Amino acid sequence: MRQNSKLQAIALGVLFACSLATGYELEFSDADYSRQVCSGMWASQSTFINVTFDESSSQGQVAMVIYEWKDVKYLGVTTSTTDDSLPKTYVCTTDAVRVGLCAYDNVGKFIFSSDDGTTANQTTFWTASVALNQTSGASSDSSGLWESPEDLHHSLRQSSDLLNPSPYGTVAYSQPIQYQVRKTGYYCAAIVPVTVLNPAVRQAPTDVPSHPTYNGVVLFRNTFDGQLPATDYPKVNFYLAMFLVYVIAGSAWAWLCYKHVTELLPIQYYLSSLVAFLVIEMVANWVYYRYLNAHGKTAASVVFLFVVAILDAGRNALSFFMLLVVSLGLSVVRESLGRTMLKCQILAGLHFVFGVLYAVGIVELELESTSALILLMFVIPLAFTLSGFLMWILYSLNGTITQLSVRKQRYKLRMFKRLYYILLGTVVIIAVFFVISSMSFSDRLAEDYAAKSWKIRWWLLDGYLALLYFFTFWSIAYLWRPSENNRRLAMSDEIAQEDEDAEDYDLETLQQRTVAREDDEITLVNSRREPEALAEDHVVFEIGDEDIGSDDEGETAAKKRRGGEHRTSGDKEDGADEERQGLMHKNRDE
């Protein structure tokens, strides 16, 4: 007997501790437009839903139902088979009994209706008629889930197949109503006031029956300890994982910087600062959601939210700004951007402001109840600045690639082409994501939208873009990673490695091209003259046994060629003068 009493005491202690456990809470009252509250739940053997009424402000009688969303089709019965405009009848009343919609034993409860032969015990459906602060007309049922922890424990041991049996009759509320949850899903608790006519109390025909009033809280106790809703809790583990991954990648980057510290470029110092900023942002996001899970929404959490929003917007603005100046060729193709730098800074500032507004909006606004216009006011400005960044980056990158291609800088060209492919792939993925998310959010006003999307909503809003940024950033950082030849490749030109390109860097060839351009100019000026025959002194290619071994020898050969040209032109001028003098003497003799 003593051992049994000890076991019962332990069971009571465990159940009492569960009733005090923290979880996600939603308030309700008789003044609410919607009569039900819903939330996703990650289930285990210790998860449950508690419905607690404020006894000081609650009175009257209410009909309650708790169910998992997949069983919503069994809730209510069709009012009329001939008139489709009439809504379903959800609560069993005397009028519903009169027309045969429900049985008299179910008066004051929600109606369970099945066309496929499924019974209520085969579903998650639980319903009860609850009297608040009324004990005289209410009967207690030992099969109820809230009479006491001992009754609950005994009931579960007696009928293991019925986890949440619905009680009979009207039950007086005395303590929180507990609904056991063993399967992960989207659960709802609906509470509807029921007006009861009591002939013993009503005396005059002008008396009006009192309308039930109530206030309370629905607690969703998930498998994790904390006050976050089930749809947001995956962010805690996600940002912890992202923080660890950023630390590992940042450590590898720091080692490369330390190894080649004497070869670092300014852009690599900027990237190092951004890596440190990203690590801080990830740990800030993780701490923020941990704080929300532990303390809920408080004044401190609001301040924390703004800090995280500022860090997130700053990360995006700085990333796009640095990517833009890199695409413009700063420190590699050109030394300064001039007034273009100011334009880049203005665009980055606007993107930062709109990013803060968007980050705060997606946390504070409820997608199911917020109008589309307000949502677009948070999304469209950020989309414009983001599109401006991407278009400008791609345009600048194309110009830099063209310039490097003309200059035949193959190494730098290959690096910028890889950057182009990375950005192009990112744009394609963002476009696909935009289509998918638009299709998903277009159904946000549908009745089952929250039930279908609560598991993946965090992925659509945060997870997907965070992973995309991670892979894009580190792919670009890999291209600009520190190496032993950084400064040698920064502001220097690549020497040709192929024969057809070697002429671009040969001094004699450059001099020959200069002489050829001068000859072309002379030809254009004296276009009326007949072209002269090529003299022997005009040597175009001289093939001999001796090779030009140095730049001095090349310059000497060029001077010889120019000297020969001057002698030839001088001889021609002397011959012309002699011919003119001979003609003048001949005329005088005649």
C-alpha cells in the first residue's frame, strides 16, 4: 500500500509539474471575432494543451472542442441539403435537436458528423459542455480530463485506446482543462458561448437571459521547453548551426589571412571585417530566439528585435555594396570610382533602411490577418533596392569583363567570369524562390493555409535565404581568398603566353605600328599622289643571321631605318631641284 501511494504521489507530482510547464500561450475572450485559437505542435509523450479560464471574470456556459486540423471535416453538420447558402451548424442546441441535426445528449457540445462511418473515438475530436462558476446545475463526470490529476491518471490507465475521451453531460469547471497530444500536427481549441434558459431563475417575461462572459489562456506545451510557437522554434537550432558553420569557415579565412598577411589587398581586409560581422549576426539571431523562447515577448525582446534587424539589414547592405565596388573593378582595374562611389553609398543606405523595416515587419505582422497592401509596403521598397543592386552589379561586371578581355588579362578575366556565373546563378535561384513563395503566400487567406504551412514557414521566410546567402558569399570569398601572389596580380598586367599575343608586348612591333600609322596619315594627306615604288632602303622585314638581342639593338636598327628613309627622301628632293634648274637653263638658251 505504501509503495502504491508513493507511485501515485510521484505521478501526481509529474502531472502537476506538467501543468506548470511553460509553453506557447494564446489569450481568448468572448469578445474575440474568431472563436478558436490554433497552433502547430511538435509532439512527444509529454506534450499537451491546457485551457485555463479566469474564474473571476468568467461565468455562464460554453461549448468547447479541441481537435487536430486534419479532422476539421468532421466538425459541424450541414444545416440544409437544399439551401447551400446556409452555413454549417456547429453547436448542438435545442433547435438543432428539434430538426434532427443532433441528439439531446449532446446539447451544449460541438456536433461530430461523419459520412464515412468514422467515429469520434477514431479521431482527435474532443468536445464538452462546460459551466463556468455554476455548480448547482452542473454534473461532474469522472471521465473528464480536468477533475484532478489523479482522475486523469486513472482514466488514462483504464482506457489506453481513448487518449482524450469526451465527457457526458455538462461539467463544472474547477481547474485547467488538459488535452493530451501524441502526434505532431496543427491543433485548434474552439470556445463558443451557449445561452441557457433556466426556468427556476427567470421570473418575469421581460427578463433577458444573461450572455456568458469569459476570459482565459490556451497553452500549447510542445516537446521543447519554452514560449516560442512551434512554427518558430526551428529557428533556434538553425541559427545555432549557422553560427557554428560561420565560425568554422571564418577560422579557415583567418588562417589564410595570417599565412599571407604581407600580401593582403584592401578588398580582403573588407571581406575579413564582413566575415566577423556575419559571425556576430548569427550569434545575435540565435540569442534573440533563445531569449524569446525563455521569456516571451517583452519590452526587452522588442529592443533585441531592433538590434537583430539592424544587424541583418547592415549585413545585406554591406555585402551588396562591397560586391558592387568589386564589380566596378576597384583596386584591380581602376584606382578610384570618383562620384560613382557616392552613388553606391546612397543605394547601400536606402537598402539598409528598407531592410530594417522588412525584418521588423515579418516578425511583428501576422500573415493571415494583415492586408496585402501593408505587406507590399514592406516588401516592394526592399525589392526595388535589391533589384537596383543586382542590375548595377551585373552591368558593371559585364563592363569589367569586356575591358579585361580587350586587354587580354586572362587570369583576372577568368576570376571575374566565375564571379559573374555565381551571381547569375543566385539571381536565377532568387527568381525561382520568388515564384514559389508568391504561390505559397497567395493562399494565405485560405482556411487551411496555416495548417499546411506552419512547418515550413520559417524556411520560406528565413532559412532558404540564409543558406543561399551563405553559399553565395563563401563562393565569392573563395575567388578573392588571400594567396601568395595577391599584390603581384593586383595592379599589374599579365604578359602574353601565346605567340599571336606576344606582338602586343614586343617593342619593335610597337615601333613598326607607330611608323605604319604615320605613313597612313601621310597617305591620307597626299591622297592625290601616285604611290611610289618601294625602294631598296625601305626594308619591311630583315631576315639575317644576327638576331636582335636587346632593346638597344632594336632601337639602333630602327634609327638606321629612319636614317635610310631620310636619305632617300633627300636624294629625291635633290634630283627634283636639278631637273628644275636644267629646264630653266634650257628656256633661257631658246
